[in-house]
Amino acid sequence: MIDMARMQIALKIDVDTFRGTKDGVPALCNLLKKKGIQATFFFSVGPDNMGRNLWRLFRPQFLFKMLKTKATSLYGWDIIFKGTFWGGPLIGTKLGHIIRQAYEEGHEIGLHAWDHYAWQAKMQHAGEPFIRNQIQMGMEMLEKITGQLPKCSAAPAWKCTDKILRVKESYDFSYNSDCRGQNMFYPFINGESGKQPQIPTTLPTYDEVIGRNGITNGNYNQHLISLVKRQDLNVLTIHAEAEGIACFRLFEDFIEKIHAEGGQFIPLGTLLNSPSSIPSLPIKQARIPGREGFAAVQEG
């Protein structure tokens, strides 16, 4: 439930890669435990083929992003080349114990993807069988790891279409977090109101703003805090590969600054306890400043 008298940030942690799971998740779990915070982790659990994104260097916007975020130091060479020449390691098989740790520590666990790279590269134009197969494999892996089917999901890179939403409705998701927006809503799917609410990301991610408009590591946290609205929905997406590793101290400082202002962090699922009505709104494909390509964005 949103406490209107208190600054609340719903904390969404996307885990995209093998390295992010192995190194970023344990570090974040330890930090969250120390700070008394529960969050929502969305895991990629299949092959880590993220190195296949290297071909995108030929796109000027992606190359600029790689340069301004100093990607090799932010993500590490192992992420940049993972799965480039051969199939990447199965994250859920090799690192299931780390995912299970997050679950056992009381964090909300959701599905991010089976193959994060495949989702980004193919899902925008994929047919229903491919979409269903990607979701089903991810669901089965997470159930094997935690003993429970995940009750929420979040599309990688906010790549989501009506076709994907329709397939998701055949699963027992309490909510999805597939888009960017301002408030919770039921998405229109092919002109009809869907049954699963969307909890959109409302705040920008680190890689979207760093190096733009004078934003540096020195003023990033203050800039992000300036965007938090005390009486509205605040959903922050961080990445295990960034805030869990290279930007760990920066994120720890952000937590301390929010706590100093009397704010708190909550899992996304907690927001469903809000008594306020949830409208039905369309989702459109739009460009987000600092992010390559199109993403799903709440309309209205």
C-alpha cells in the first residue's frame, strides 16, 4: 500500500547475466539485509548469450551508450563476450543456489527471461509459439529452483507487445512490469482491457542518464532523488550487473540518502495492496531518452 505521507520507492532488480547473478545478486542481498530492505528480483535463468549484442556496436546510439557508460568497466569483459562464439552457460543450472538464496531471504522473485539476448533481439516480432516457449522454459527453471512458480514477470529492456501480453495472461501472474509509465494500470490488449495489472518503471536507469546533461557519478544520486515524487508511484529499476558490482557504493549511498529523508524501499508486489482503483490504458512503442530502440510505454 502506498503511504502518501512517506516517500516510498518500489525496488525492482533486473538480473540479466551470469556475472550479475554470481557476483551482483549476493552483494545486493547482503546490502539489503543490512539495510532491512525487501525488494523484487527478476531473474534471467537460461543461457547467457549477452555477448551477441556486440553487433549492435554498428548502431551509433548503442555505441554512444557503451562509451558514455564505460561499458567494459561497468559490465566486465566476461559479460560483453559471453555467448559470442558458443552457447552461453545456463544461469539457472549453475547458479540456482544464488537465486534460491534471494528467495529464502524473503525477496519477491519474478521471471525476467529465459534467454535475455533472444528476448531483446527477437520478441518484438516473434510468433506466439516462440514467446510461449521462452516464458515456459523460464517458469519451469524458476519453479525447479525455488519450488514455486513465479507470480510476476518483467520484460527485458521493456520490450513488450500485445502478443506477449496475451501469452502472459495464460499464466497465473499477479502483475507484470513490462513497460515504463507513471502509475499502475491494466493494459489494453488488442482493444480489450487485460486481466493482469502493469506496475511500470517510473524512474530512469543509471545507463540512461549517466554522461547526459551533466550527470556524473558525483551528482547522480541527487539527480535521481530529485525525480522521486513523495505522493506518487515510484518504481526504480536497478541492474545486478551495475548497482550490484561496479556501482555498488553509489547505490549504497543512494539507499542511505533515501533513508535519511525518511523514505523506504518496498517490493513491487506490495503496491497491489493499495485501495485505489487501477485504470485501463493502452501501451505504445516509444523511444526513451538514453535508451536504444523502442520500448513499451504507458499511454495516457
